[in-house]
Amino acid sequence: PGHHRDWIDCIRSRQRPIADVEIGARSVTVCHLANLAYWNRRKLRYDPKTWQFVGEAEANQWLDRARREPWRLPTV
């Protein structure tokens, strides 16, 4: 019935949707990684387990940004 209907149904049933947040995060990450490699004009090695570039401190700075208080992500 489509993603919108699935989302509504999952709110009611407390089940996971067809396209869960993890799928979306991993999908958009590929696009961001391609852009970062393009902007840095070089190949970059990425570790999907740590969500960091391997040996690339400069490129890792682009994976997040500073947030002003009170807006911040929880520490995991």
C-alpha cells in the first residue's frame, strides 16, 4: 500500500516499517560519502562499523558539525 500507509500501520501496531530508519540512514550515507570524496578530490576509506573514515582526520571533520546549546545529539 506504500510507505505512508505502512508508516501509519506501524504506528498503530508498534511494528517496524518496510523502510526502517536504519535502511534510510545507510542509504543516504552512501550519497554523503560520495560527495565527501568528490569535495576532497581523493579516494577515502570508510569503516561502516564505526561510521568514520580510516586515517582521515580531515575528512572525519565533515561527518558532523558543532551544535549550539541546547541542541546536541545524545552520547551513545
